[in-house]
Amino acid sequence: MENGRDAFYAVHIEGQTRTCFIIFKLQQGILTPENFAQRYEEKIHPYLDKKTGKRIYSKLETIITSAYGYSCWRRDPNINVRNQIDQLDTDTIYSKNMLEDVLYTNYTAPLDESKPQWRLVIVPKFDDGSGTIKSILFVAYHHCYFDGLCAAMLMNVFSRNAELIMDPVNVKVPLMINILGHLKTILYLPVLSLGGLSKRFGLTQMWIPNPVKILPRRKFYAFGKNPVSLGDVKKIKGWASSVENGASVSISNVLNTAIWRALKTTFPPERLVKELTFMEATALLPYPDESLTNRATFFEYSLPSKHKDGEMEHTERTQLLLQDLKKLNRNAKKAMTGGDILRFYYVMSFIGKLPRIFASSYLKSDSASIIVSPLPISKHKSSIPFSSGDIPIESIEGCAPHVSNNGLILFCLTYGDEIRINGTGDSSWMSKHELDMFVQQISREMSKMVEIVDSSHKRR
């Protein structure tokens, strides 16, 4: 690996991992290594755009390769997908804890660089607590293989009846908005760069380190037990815009308000910095002109970690919820419409041209208190068609590290009417128990917010 572009993904930092996970829960008994391999060979490997007859997303390949280097996109026309599939013991019924143990033991280490940077794992029997045994399709892949948008595209190709919440192929950003975005970023870039360098050199603290030293340093994963209802999120969103002195908030605003509250509930004040920096991942979608960029970007905003203690009356709790939603919406909107939105592209493009030592140094510092990565998959629940019958995909969830040294990342995956939230935490920031408690608390905070809204409706 010779240049900074490759180093973003190829450099290994102690305790870091680049391996992401997506877990599909399916009906038991239909999925086998052979029928999955056949489906892959029919639908994924030779996939062509129906209009042009070219490989699908060839434009996206050109853009990503030009930005990040050859290591991000390699093609092997003779790949045997059967060598990429593992099947766990067919007689064992795996619990969630057993599945997590398999994940930690076998799939968190860096993938063999001499082979494709992804593996498929079939768990024939899985007990999800529903009383019916299911199967699991577990996908482990290097972050450079694909990001959230590519995962959504793959889902759309591979399954039946999937309807992407956001289809990157069909959505276009108006040219004037694109031009204004670039102008704002160029205008504010010196100020934004100074703030970024302050974080990179540790002058701005993002988190109070874990007082208990955990060695060796490692990454923890936490899987949410209860998904968040998309209907509940929309209910809170509608309430916020309908009440007196309310505001029009987005779905991500509501979700991040629950996350913000969960942070303050889970961690004591001495473990949180006064101003928490939220970093939201988003995407710049394809433009008509291929020379204009299509890549992920991030925007940042700050929220106070101080919260009100003690019992509160209904009116006070209602006012506080509305204040939280409005504050987060205001700060996020300011970041989205400011110069921050395209800074990631300019910074990465510049550092990617430097020797790899600069890129690897850039990756060794943290840039936010928490990164929230939303992954919108499908509006409807779908299925994988096989010759022996369709396999309904009951749920999808995942975990993703970040390419930099951040200690807390949430992977929020929307599928059908539910949002599953899983976390990745660094042992230098928190314990596995703290990460588990935080992730479970998010759905509890969402339930509390729904209770406030329902009670407010009854009192009208």
C-alpha cells in the first residue's frame, strides 16, 4: 500500500477493526450454502444494467476508485462463491449469546487479505425467543467493500419486493444546490479545518476515558433487543409540528433525541464532556455530471450533556421534550446547510494524495463523541427467491466500525416498520456492559417519548 488513499482502509491500528456485519433473520430450513451460491451466480455476479447493458453502478465504481484508490474495487471474474460461505453446525440451536461468541471468536479479526474481503455465514438453527426456530444469514465484510448505500443496493438486487427508502440511482441533487454546497464549503473551509485539526491533535476532548483500563484494547459490539417502531417515530414527529410553538422535525431528529437522552441516562455526568459532538453520516447522491462527486459525508453539531434531575410534572416533561427536539433540529439543520456538508470530500481528497503516514495519523484520533450511521433499507419487508421457494426476511440488523479512531458508533437500520439500533464501542471509552446498557436504553427513551406524546394528546 503506497499512498494515503489505500491507508484509509488498509492501515491497521491497535484495537481497531474494519469488519462490518449484517445479519438477516430468515425462516428455517430453506437456506443452504449451495442454493445461496446458485442465487449469487444468477443475480449478483453477472448483474447488468437493463438499460445500458453495462455492469450495474459502473459510474459509482469509477468515482470511488478515483477518490480512494485501487484497493476499494477489485474484480475477479472467476470467483467461486462457495469458498466464501461458512455453515455452522446443523444440529446446534444457537442463542443470541452463542451467535455473539461466534462473531467475536471468528469474524472480528482482519480478513485474510489474499481472499475477497467478505464472508457469508449460515446459521441453520437460531432461537430468537419467539418459540419458532429460525435461520440466520450473517455477512461479515471489510468496510472498504461497501458502505451503507451499497448494502442497500445489494439488498434491492438480491431480494424480492424490496423498495428502497432512498434509491441512489434515481435521486438527483439539483445543480444549484450542489453549486451552493461547494461554495459554502470553500468559504468556510479554513475555519472548519482549524476545528478539525483541533480534534485530530487531541485539543478538543470528545469523551471522558473509561477509568477502568481494559487490555488488550478492543472493539465491543452491542445488539439492541427491542427495535424502535417507525410508526412511533412518526407519531412524535407529527406531534412536534402540531403543538403550540412546535417545529417541523425529521425522523433522524427524533431518533437522535432518543440517543442523546439515552447517553445522559446511561453514563454519569463525570463520564461525559460538557458538549457532546454528534456526527451524522449522510450521502451525497449521484449527479448528472460524473465529474461531480457521489460519496458519503458527515456533518457535526454539539449538544449539552447536562440534564435535569428529579421528578417532573407532565407539563414540564412535555416542554422539555419539545425543547430537546427543537434544539437538536436547530443545531443539525445549521450544520447541514453550512459549510460542513462537503468538508469531508475536500479533506479526504487532499489527504488521499499525501503519503500514507499522513492518512494513518489522521485515523488515529477521534472526531466526535458519537457517530450515528443511518442505513435505510426497504420500505417493505421482502424475501429472497429460490427455486425451492421464497424465504421471507423477517429482520435485518448490523454493526459497523468507522475508519477513524472513534469510540462510539451506532448503526441504525430501517427495514419495513422498524429501526434496529446496534452499537460499536471502544474499550478505551467504555466497557461492554456500558455499551449494552446504552444501546438498550435508546428504545426505552423512545418509549418514554411516546408516552409523553400520548399523554399530551389525551390532555388536549
